[in-house]
Amino acid sequence: MAQSLTHTKAKLVGADAIYDTNANRRFASSNNIRTDFVRKGRAGKHEQQRKQLAAQIKKERATRQEGSFGKDKKHYYLSKIKARTKDTEILWIFMGIHVGNALEIGRRMQKQAIKAA
């Protein structure tokens, strides 16, 4: 879903354990997307490197995504969404995230303008 919304090809994906379904594993494998999913079956030849990569993906996801969503939920009241349909809920969340991003861009532009002056 993220690829269709952002029109950007994902190369690395970190997700909660609920998303490591067989369908998602097949999709990731067929599209050459690395994941932090727990391995099924025997350990491979490069298991140590795979574990290190998975740990880095998990750390980045936790730091960036969860921190960003937590801030947005608190500051832009995304936790108070009372949408009646799935489409409306997605729209509210999508707009809330974009408002947060727009404000962050504005803050950065203001800082650059102050430094330039």
C-alpha cells in the first residue's frame, strides 16, 4: 500500500509481527524487498548478516515511524479520529500526516531564512 500511495519502490520494509503473513512474504520476495520478518524454517548460510540487517531495520522503523506517528497523533489529534468508514479513516490519517509534514517543511524553511538573514 505504501508503494501505491508514495509512488516509490520500497527496498527495505520493517513491520510489526502481525504483517509477516505468507502473502506478504511472497510479495516481498517476488519484488526483492528486504524485511525484518522472523525467519521460517532452517537458518541460511548468511543468517548472521540477515539478523544484523533485520535488527537495523527494526531500530530505524521504531525510531522514525513510531516516533513520528506518536508525535502526529498527539499534536494533530489523530488519536481522536471518529471516522465511520475505512476510506474516511485513511483519508483523515493521510491528511493529518501531510499537515504534519507541511508544518515541518515550513519550520525548516523558516530556520534557513533566519540563518541567511
